Amino acid sequence: MSLISLIVTLIVIGVVLWLVNSYIPMDGKIKKILNVVVVICVVVWLLSVFGVIGRAGDIRVPQIR
């Protein structure tokens, strides 16, 4: 992923989050939870993009027999 597409993606995520916070009427607690979830998802995605953590598809769950 190029640096330009990474920056554009972060800008789009930020603008969408700002629009949701500004124009959709919600309780303040729900907005805080939404913001925290989005920030955590973006941080995990960035760590994955930069190779700090492995891909989520590589995690193996043991089968119960």
C-alpha cells in the first residue's frame, strides 16, 4: 500500500467519523464508544499494514473434537 493511499484512507475515516459525530444524533456515551472502537480498529489496521503484527488470517484456532 502506498503512502498516498494510506493518508487518503486515514483522511476518509476521519471525515466519516466527524460526520457521524456531528450530524447523527446519539447519546454521548455511544459516541465515545464508537470513537474508541474506530480508533482501536485503525491502530490495529495500521500495525498490520506496517508489519508490526501479523495478518489476522494467520491465527489458528484449535479444533475441539
